[in-house]
Amino acid sequence: MSTELVEIIKPLTCLKGTWEGGGRAVFPTHDEFAYEDIMRFKLIERAFDKEPLIHFEEIAWVVNKGERAFKHWETGYFKPEPDGSIQLYVCHNTGRIEVTYGTLKSVDSGTKSLEMVFISESIRNDKGTKVALSSRREFLLNDDTLVYRVEMSTKEVPDMTHHLSAELVKKNS
């Protein structure tokens, strides 16, 4: 693994830890709802120089009238590419797998802030899964607050449309 690849992904290490908060989901094919969200970012410290990957998982629960019900779970990896982009693999519990590419749009290590945008290159929808055609994911970090947004297009809604937005606060490293 090259030193350049480690340098590409190194700014993302400020995401390491557990982030919790809430968000709203909306899409033309379903009613809007509030959800609680947990994101975890991990790296294997001893392997980072040889294999600079950051693992993430996101778990969401629908919140309705004080009741909380499991909704969604996804996991994946941020992986640097030689061209300076970062690949984000996302695997959903529903049977969808996304391969996305993105870049760091801005980074300030002094204030622990960054902005990343990922656009899907390919999406695999398993049978029984609502068919997603494309996705766009945005991560905005400002100190200990992480804003996460998702847009997508589907078979039923072919134009890229806002779907999720959440604001998370860092709970631990």
C-alpha cells in the first residue's frame, strides 16, 4: 500500500468513534418519519498503514409517539483510490449493495471539519428490495457534529430526490 493512499484517507480518521442523533426521512413513495441514528466509524490501527480502510455502520430506529422500532442497518468501508478519490462500499440489511466514489471537498484538521460527497457508480438490488437506481451521500463534519444527507433515485422516482438527513453528535472516540 502506498503512502499516498494513507494520506488520502487520513483526514477521515477524525470520524473515528460513535455518533448519535436523529433525523428525518422523506420520499415520494412513503410518509415522512423521524428516526434515531447511530453511526460508528472504526479502523484497525495496526493495519492502517498497510490497508487504510475505515469501517462504518449505521443503525436507525423509527420514532413514533415515544415508541422506537428498528428500521435499517447498513455497513461498509471507506477505501482510498490511487486517483485521490475515496470509494465507499455500502451494504444494506435489505439486500442492496452500493459502490460509490467521492472526494474530500474540504478539510480543516485544526477545527476537525470536512465535507465529502459520494455518488453511486453501481447499485445491486436483491430480489424483494425496492429498486434504487442511483444515490448521493454527503457527510459534513464540524468539530463534534456530523450532518449526513442522502438523495436517491428509484424505479418509481427516477429523478434524484432528497431522502434522509440526520444530525449526529460524537459520543466517544
